[in-house]
Amino acid sequence: MRILILEDDPLIALDMQLIVESCGHEVAHLCSSLEDLRASMDDAPDFAFLDIDLPDGKSYELAAKLETLGVAFAFVSGSRRGELPDNLRHARFIPKPYSQAAICDSLSAERRRFAN
């Protein structure tokens, strides 16, 4: 699958990229802000990992847009799940610090859904 990673911390972004690639997927977009994402994303990914708190805002609007496009995603954040807006409370949520297993498990679950 082609994966989008939206993460403003470069070390976390690199770690997530290595995990995604070790699980056999391609990182199609690696962005550190919403503005970077707007400038670089010309086609939708198959799955996205979204940090919530970014230098230029929260990723909630992007998450809602991905949902309308049918793109699955998971929030990966130091925020609490309870802080999500009501319309996104159902979303996958991986708390930071995350484990490699949590990232790979999300991708495996989506791969099964994607294959069907």
C-alpha cells in the first residue's frame, strides 16, 4: 500500500517511515505540516498516519477529507483520544509513544480490508 505520514517531529517521522517500509509498504508522502501536505499530495494514498498537533493547525479537517475519499487513517498522537471531535471519535488512534507493533498492526488490518 501507499502510505501518507503526517508528522512534524523529524525523528518520529523517520522512525515511522522505517517501520512502514519494514512492513512492506511504500511511503508515498512524508509531510511535516498541513501546508507541506497541500503542496506535495497530488493523489490519495491508500492509508494515512496523522499526527494531530502540527505547526499550522490540527489534522482534523484532513482526516474528515480522507474519510470522504474512502482513505483509511490512524491518528498517531500524544493527545488523548477523548480530545477528538465527535465526528472523528471512531477513528483508529495510536497513542505516543507508539510501538512498532501498533503501526504494523494498523497496516495489516488495512491490508486485509484493502485486499477485499
